[in-house]
Amino acid sequence: MKFLRLTLLIASKDLRSEFRTKETLNASLSFALAILVLFSFAFDPDSDMIRQIAGGLLWMVFAFSSALILNRGFAREVPNDCLDTLIASPVSGAQLFLGKTVANYVLLLLVEAVSLPVFGVFYNANWARRIGLLALVFILAAWALAVMGTMFSALTVNLRLRELMLPALLYPALVPALMAAIQLTNLLIAGDTVGKEDQIWFRLLAGFDAIFTLLGLALAETVFVG
Amino acid sequence: MDARNFTFLFYGFLAAWLILIVYVVVIAARESKLRNEIERLRRMVEEREAK
Amino acid sequence: MRNPILYLFAAVAAVLLAWDLYQVFMILPDELNQGMIYRIIYFHVPAAMVAFAAFFASLVASAGYLTTKEMRYDSFSASAIEVGFVFATVNLVTGSIWGRIIWGIWWTWDARLTSMFVCWLLYAAYLLLRRAIDEPAQRARLSAVLSIFAFTDVVIVWKSIEWWRTQHPGPVLSIRGGGGMAPGMQAPLYWNALALALLATILLVLRMRQEAARREIDSLRRQAYAL
């Protein structure tokens, strides 16, 4: 219980400071919208095309715009040695990691919740047909982004080349989750059912989330403290 | 088909060995670089100790 | 390399490889559907086996480093990944050349190929990360964590041909319950795997000595600055 309380304390601290300035959220959202607009020039968005590219387009947007959020998550703690203070505080590494992940997760979900309707308007896509399962995909895949992103931004926060190393590590590691999310989003936006053949993608997403959450919690202390 | 088959088989084995050989060359180059560096530092330490 | 055991390894590997090449090219017949090109498997699969064995060894050594904080585990882990990365490259390149003949294309994005490419990228990122950190203890700690994370993708690569219907052939070796290959055709493959494993061990030992040399350089530098 105490574990969760301190975790939520970290998460709420991050979210409060983010909502006061809204700097990363604004940057990430405007970046997401810019990519959506740019892609509409690259493709001719008729309904057949949308069937094929919806998933790829949306997750590309989320993956790139999330890098801004994930980078800031720990970079914000570097000035004034805030990170050292957090590590010295009674909050454990695992709590700090989970709290940061939750904060990033909320921000990612917000970006997704705004981008999806905008995507629907720009590309004339009727995305609400299978909204329940689509929401499940978004919830699972955003957690994958958040948990991997937080872990790797913790890994790279003290490096000289922080902004360069994070994408080099993060995107390859995310590929299995992104692949699953893209396949499922494609299916669901087209209004198809998820057949037996495609359930493997849900299992992959859930397994990815579970494994990396556990690994992250287990290794957080070593990453922060050593 | 069979002739092309054979050339590509040849390319495959060639590529595999080339990659390994290139790696060995890289290791050898690094070896001599490291050895020179150690020599240089040893001399530097000795010089400074002599002072 | 002054170590006599390394010479012994090199000799055994050379003999095995020569004998295998003779077997594969002179004795074994062409495969029924694929013709000659199937012989690539004798490099393609052993290279993957060696690469994955090296990545697994690095996983174990990384866990060892995180529990004991002994630098030699870190040297081992880094060396194993670098050698494994080379063999993973061999695997990808030979596979691509085979695909050009059998599928008519160099590359296709099925689950096996994609996950293997991701695996390659992840370990490339590992090598990049090591270059980006100067402080040895920090480098050892963070790269050990990354090695543990990256290994999950090796499991995905390994299992991908069972989980998905891929263009890449399914399991053919009887040790994986595939049983698509005649026993006489499988034997040279295992011997080749052994030969490449010996080769990898030699490279690994050489590479670990370089890590030791790097540590010596670090301590000499500190000494020089202190004087």
C-alpha cells in the first residue's frame, strides 16, 4: 500500500508540474498534429488507402511525438540536481520508475485521445466502429511505450548524447509492441473482427507489457543507484 | 537457374567469410592501437615520475 | 595470442570447417526443391546459433556483473555481444542471399526477418551505448541492463517461426521437433556450428584481452594525471 502511495506521489508531482506549464504536452501535441498534416500530403487519403495505412500512420505519430514527452521525463530532474535528491529521498528506485511511467502514460494517453479524432477528421476515417477493442489496443500499447520509454530515458539521462541515444535504443526495442499495435489498429479501424489468427498480437502486446514492467521494476534500483 | 544458383551460393559463402575476416582485421587494428596507447602512457608515467 | 589452448581451438576449427566444406560440396546431394543454394543453411543456421549463444552468455554475464560488480563480467559481456553481433550479421547477409534465389527478393518483412533485424539493431545500440559512456562503472552498469532488456528479443526471434506463419521456413532441425531435414544432412550443420563456436570463442578471448588493455589504459591515465 505504501509502495503505491509513494508511486502515485511521484506521478502526481510530475503531472502537476507538467499541467502548470504544459510545455511538453503542447510540444508533443503540435508535433503529432504536424505529422498528421504532413502525411496527408504524402498519401491520397481515400478509404482504401486508410485501411492499409491507418495503424502505421497513427503509431508512427505516437511513437515520434512520445519521444518528446519521454525525453523530458527525466531531463526535467537534471537541473538543480533534482534527480539526486529524488534518489536520496525515501522513494525507492522501483517507485520512482513506476511513478514516472504512470505520469508519462497519462500524457501519452492524452496525446492519443486528441490525435485520434483529428486523424478521423483529416482522413475521413470512421474509427469509432470498434471503439472498445481499439481503446484496449491503445491502453496496452501506450503502456508499452511508457514503460520502455521511461526505462530507456532513465538509462540515458546522464549521458552526453542523451537526445541522440534515446531514439537509437528506444525504437528498436519498441518494434514488437508497435508491430502488434499497428496490425490491430489497422484491423479495428477498418471495422474487421479480430480473428483467431490475429489474437497473437494481443498476446504479444500483453506479454510485452508484463515482461518489461517486471524487468523495469526489478532493474530500476540498479539503473538509478548502481 | 542452376548457374545463377551456384553463383549466389558462392556469394553467400564469400560474404560470410568476408564479414568474419573484416572483423578479424578490425580486432587486429584495435590491438595495435591499444598497444601503442599503453606504451605511450607508460613512457609518460615514467617521465613524470623521473621529474 | 600466446595461449596454446587457443591454437588448439583454431586447429580443430580449421579441420572441422575444411571437412565440412568437403562434405557439403562433394558428398551431399542437391536438395530436391532448392537445388544447390540450400547449402547456405550450413552457414546461416550455425551463425544464428553462435550469435544467440553469445547473446545468452552476455545475458548471464550481465546478471553476474549486476550482482557482483566485478569488471571482468562486464568485459565478457561486451566481448560476447560484439562477437555475437558479427555472427548475427553473417546470419542476416547469408539469409538475404538465399532469399534472393528462393523468393526472388532480398528482403521481406515477415516476423522472423523483422525480429532478427530488430535484434541486430538492439545489439548495435548496445555497442553505441558503450561508446557514449566514459565512466567505466556507469558504462558497465547501464550496458548490463540493456543487455538484459535486449535478450527478450532473441526469444521472440527464436519463437517467431512457431508463433506466426512466416515466409521464412519453419523449424527443420529435429532438435526443435521440426524433422524436415534428413539426418545425414543435419550432421554437417552441427559440426559447422561447433567449428564456428570455436572460432567465436577465440575471437571472444582476443576481444576480452583488449578490454583488459583498455582497463590498463584507464588506470595508467589516472596515474599520469595524479603525478
